[in-house]
Amino acid sequence: MIKHTSRSRWNTPILFAAVLAVALFGFSSAVMAQGETEPDEEFNKLGKLYGELEGWAVQPAGADFKPASIHDPTNVANTRLLGIDPSTENRFRVRAGYRLKDNMGEFMVTYTSMNDAESMQKLNPGEFIYGILLTGQQNAGVFNDGLADGFIANAGLKTRDFRIDFYRDAFKGHRISSKWFIGYRRVIHERNMAATYFALAPDVPNVLNPISGVASETLFRRLQPRADTAFQSGTFNGRGLETGMTFKMNLGSSKKVWAEADVSLALLRGKIESEYLSTTHRYILRDTGGNFLYELAPPYDEFEDFDNPGEAEPTATAERIRQQNLRTGLNVQSDSGASMVMEMAVSLRWRVWKNLDVFGGIRQSYYENVGVDLRPRSVTPAGNQVTDGVDLVVNQNDATRDLKSITYEGMFFGIAYTY
């Protein structure tokens, strides 16, 4: 059984109604502005080309990366989640367009790429206060209690947004004008997180100390607690139609400075690919023939036992102890997915020289259900438990797919030229 969960900050019907209201406002304004329209600018036979380069100081919001928790040893109820917060990145946005003559409309191509990679590291040797959240919970932590005394986590977001739109004038007045547009939009969004959890200074028997009388370098390497690791990723690849409107208002009589605003809505359908991998560890005891006997439990007293304590050279029980990997994995290919993209921006534009413009403003782009966190919920052991320290496969009885949305927002500045 796979349980689907989704969190959305926006209500799709309300958003659709809002865009529809903007469109109706545009058409009604066109009727009212018919008496004050002004002639369009002159075009040559080939129309006009338009190019725009923009720098966007963008920060993702709503990434929801939580690799670990932190526990208060004096208050078990005081547990906090540790999140990785994405930072502000400087990204580029490119636009190119062609405006047809005789006011027949214009085509515009827009490409935007966002990429953010962050990391978190917490190391407190001997203080097992960090909750292991990303791995499978079976045998997580050196004491099988889901705690570590240090961890390193990495998280990343990457979005590629490609648009082709056709614009037409909705109305054009003396100071205010507007355009509606419709087009095609394709979005590829990648989301991933990986974590490694350590037992840097565990309180375990001295057999793990290579300078003790019982231990050997071989035993130390074999039984030193291994790090638990986990990785999850999800990729959404969707496409669909979009629509929206742009508004322009001249500021002053020179008509060289104006304010702009635009809003767009796209409904996308596509595929989601997701993956999850986890590795934890356990100690097992074998008999003298190498056959599996049982799984060791903390505090691992067997580490300091002897098979023949009465003999002159007793054999350490630790020679028959092995550390075993417990690995679990999930993979979902070509799962159907749907997303909504809403984008809003306001800006100021200044004609600095002939057909050269500079502009700046603020933009917010919301991508719904473009990320997914795939996780197993309950597992059972499978495979051969007699193996000599090799992997033990774990079966998943069910899983969860937690859909994630992301918002990109920030200031932008750019230049544009019309030829």
C-alpha cells in the first residue's frame, strides 16, 4: 500500500477564479478604453525582435528538508526538528521575442533555471542527541535507538522552466495598456536529500579500543560502528497550457518610465520518478562454523566475553561477531503527476536610450506538487541471515509518497533591447 499525502498553500479553484477575474477585467477595460486608444508604433516589414537578460536573486521557500532532530537530555518532550534552509542564489532568466507587424501579436520564449544546494553538519562526539530521521528505523544508530552523535546532510533543488507564449493587446489607452497571452509551459523539477549519521565516540566495550589487551586491529576495523546512510530523490517532468495577462502604466509625461505587472497560471501534467535508499547496521553472533545465531542487543556484553575463559590463551567471543548491513530501497518510475504553476511579478522599467531598457522588480513563482519524498513505513527482514557481514535485504510492506510544493521569490534586475 502506498499512502499519498500532499500539502498545498494555494487552492486551485480560487486561483483559477482569480485569473479569470483578471481576464474579465481586461476585456471590460478594453471596452471602456476604446475611445482613448492611440495608434500603434510603426513596424518595418519584418516586425521587431526583442531580447531580455535578467538577473534574479531568488530564494526557495517551502523546501521542507528535515534530516535530523535534536533531543534535550534533560527533557524528553523537548525535541526539535533540524531543517536545512535554502539560501538566496543569483540566477539568470532569458527571454526572446518577435512582434508581428500590423499589431497582429507577438511570440515570446522564456527560459528560467533555478539551482540550490545546501548542507548541514552537526558533530558532538559522545553526545547522542541527534535523531536519525532519513534512514529506515530498523537498527538505526549504534544502540538501535535511532540516535547519533553527529551527522552530515546535503540537500538540493533544481528547476528548469521553459515557456512559449503568444501575446495580443487586450486594451491600449493613453496611460494604461494590457495584453493577454496563452502558451505552452514545460517544467522539470528535481529534489534530493542525503544524510550520513555517525557514532563518533560510542560508549561500547573496550574490545573496540585497539590498544586494549583483548582487541586487535582487525577486530577494531571489523566492529567499529559504521555510519548509517540514506538518500531520497524525486523528479517531476510536466508540460501543459498556460494563460495570463500583463499590465503597463506610464509614469509621467515623457513615457520613458512605466510600471508593469503580470500574472500567469499554468496547469501541467507529467511524470514523477522517485527513489529511496537506506543502510543501517546490526551486530550478529555466529557459531564456530560461521552460522547465524542471533542479533546482539546493546550494551553488547558479548564483546568482552571469552569462549574458553579457563584456558591459558582464551578465544575472544568478538572473533565470532560480525557487523551486517541492512539495506532497503524503493523506486517508482513514470508515476502520473499533476502540478499547477502560478507566477506574479511587479516591476519598473526605464527607457534609457532609444530601444534599450533597464528594469527591476520582484517576482514570486509557485510550483505545486513538483517534489516527492518517498519513504517506507513498515519493513520485514528478508534474505539470508547467515551471511558473513554482507547485506541483509529488507522488504517494504507499504510506503508513503509525500508531495512537496516550492515557491521561488526574490528581486530581479535586467536589460532589454528591441530591434
